[in-house]
Amino acid sequence: DQQVKQNSPSLSVQEGRISILNCDYTNSMFDYFLWYKKYPAEGPTFLISISSIKDKNEDGRFTVFLNKSAKHLSLHIVPSQPGDSAVYFCAAVISNFGNEKLTFGTGTRLTIIP
Amino acid sequence: GAGVSQSPRYKVAKRGQDVALRCDPISGHVSLFWYQQALGQGPEFLTYFQNEAQLDKSGLPSDRFFAERPEGSVSTLKIQRTQQEDSAVYLCASSRKTGNYEQYFGPGTRLTVT
């Protein structure tokens, strides 16, 4: 039972354009969401996060949008750069202070075309 | 500063052998997590420590898997009588304190069982 879903396994975007990565979740108890970026042979690296009390969080070229009613979040990267080519995972947390384990999606491989 | 380190980076084991995977979290980080990542999938939660206490081991796939963190810093994940389905990347992550959801990941140990 996949509670966090990334339905696009791959995405190609021209350098300089906007990259939009999508994520859907089914468990309404999730209240904190994170995006991680992963290069081959490395561990995931934290990018940006959002609490369910917000609908948008911005950090430089990265913006995450959360639509709680649709149980959907998206990551926007503007402008896209070649170094952004990686696998992106969205992850969700239930913030009960007992165990902040991350539930991950299956990832989207982003390729930026120079 | 030093990040999360894991050793070995690669491990090949014959079916039936025992293996031990080590994780050195970031110094002072209270929470430590182990995840298993199969090919083409997102990381999946295995177990969670808060200091030396193992608070959640619900993700361990069988009683062949055992984890410990005896002094609240270094952790070891042990797999007894390895099977082919245990082949995966094992990721360790740490976070500063309870309630801090941003986890820092190590590079992982790629286990191949032949």
C-alpha cells in the first residue's frame, strides 16, 4: 500500500525552464512534507520542506506547494540548471513526536537538457 | 563538518552468511533511522532510535534483522542468514532532535547477496 506516490518516473526539461515534480499522498495524518534530491551512489540530500499549516514554502530556486484538500504537493524549480539532474523523492511525516520516520515516494528522475 | 558515514560502502555476501552494517551519525544527533532501498524504489523505513533506545522496529522485515545503538551514537544493522531478497541499499539517517524532521542521510551500503 503506497501511501506516498510519485506517478511520473521521469521528466526531461530544457535548461532555464521550470521543472515541476508532483507527489500525491493518501494518509490524511501526514502533516509535514519534505523533498530530497539524490545523485547516484550518494544518500538523499534534503532540499525543502513544508508544514501542513502552510500552502507554500520558497527557498531560492525551489518552491514547494501543498494542496491539503487534494492531498497533493509539488516542487517547482526555476530556472532549471544542469546540476538539478537527479532523482527527486518526496517524503511525508506524521509529527507525533514519537517517531518521525519518513515515508517516501518512488522518486522522479529529472533530466535537465542543456 | 562531518556528515553521516556508513561502512562498508559495498558488501557482497553468500546466501546464508551474516552481515553487519555500520552507521556513524552526525555528532550529537539524537535520532537515528535505518532505511532499505530496493532498486527503483524509494527508501523504506526499517527502525528508529532515540539515543540508545530503539523506539520503533516495525519496519524490520523479519527476525533475521537486528539493530543496535548501545551508546547512543554509532549504530549497527545486522542481518543473519542473508537471503537474495535482502539485496538492497541500506541507508542510515540522523536528525538533531525529536521534532526536527529534516534527516541527514549517509551514502548507504549496497548489499548484494549471491
